[in-house]
Amino acid sequence: MNFRRVIDILMTLSLMLLMSMQITEQAGHEYLGIFMFVLFLVHQYLNRRWYGALLKGRYTVNRILSTVVNFSLLISFIMTAFSGIIMSENFPEFNIDELYSFARLAHLCCAYLSFVLMGVHLGLHWGMIAGKIKSRWPGFIAFLISGYGFYVFFVSEKIHEYIFLINQFAFIDYEKNSFLVLLDNISMFVFWTFAGYYASKILAKLQARQIRN
């Protein structure tokens, strides 16, 4: 396993815990956020050639989608980190009282949006990853997990309401079992990875059909 893959795995694991404040609590959440930001910077450095190739080559539908997702994730992640610093309880020297209300809403929206976009980002690249690890995707179990993730995201937890700020106050159930918290987060992430994977497959087929016609 190369260093790049280790960073990707650490980012995914960190993301699952960052979305699980019932487990990490506030202090752990903030320190984990710093660790995640460092991993994010390393990830950007390791993929620096992607930025250099942006103006090169032909843009297929999939490449356009991937580029939009990548830049949206970049902006969303930076906003999540910036707003988190402003609200930090462990590093009050960085607090900006005048921006606290904005930071709270930005953090609520962008944290969940980053979660979604990271899943989609992984899904868009799953074909390449699966080829290297010789994995078949998706399997029946993955399909079931994805379905449960859809239910948790849109029905049970209604995460979309936080992203669109329909609900501006996140409810965190600290009584919820840690295993169930992680199961919910993993399932939702699998759903968005599933969505990204199938979006790329469908768009590739549509483009191929258009070229043939």
C-alpha cells in the first residue's frame, strides 16, 4: 500500500469520527479536525499534478463532473476548517465574535456538504481504486448498506436540512450507542460513494451513445 492510499484511508477514518461528536466530544472533535486539515494539505500536495493538468486535454462529461465536485469539496472543506477555528473552544485566541453566527451556520452546512462530496469524490474514482485492489463493486451487501444510508440521510437524520439550512440547529444524540453512530455515518458515506460511482457510469454510457449517434 503506497503513501497516497494511506492518506486517503486516514482521511476517510477521520471523517467518520469527525461526524461522530457523540464519540469524540468537543475537544476530540477539534483536535481531530486539525489532524484532518493536515491530511487534507498533504492530499493536495500529493495530487498537485491534477491542478497542473486542468487546462490540458479534452473535457468529457465525467471529467467536468469530477472537476466540479473536486473544487466544490475544496471550497467546502476550507470553509468548514475556517468556521471551526472561529468557534473553537480549545483555541479561544482564534475566536472572532463578530463572525460567530456566520461561522456556526457555515460549519453546519459545509461540514455535512463536505461529507457528501467526499463520498461522491470516492465514488467517481472507485473504478480506478477497485481495479487496483481487485474488488467487485457494488456487491449485494454494499447495496443494502447504501439503502440504509439513504434512509438515515434523508428520513431518519434529515441531513439535507442542515446542508440547505432548512434546519439551522443540529441535534446530537449523546445517548446513542457509539457503534450505531458509526454505522449510520458509514452507511451514509457508502450511499454517496454509491451515487458517485453510478453517476460516472451512467454519464459515460450516455456520452458513448451520443458519440455513436
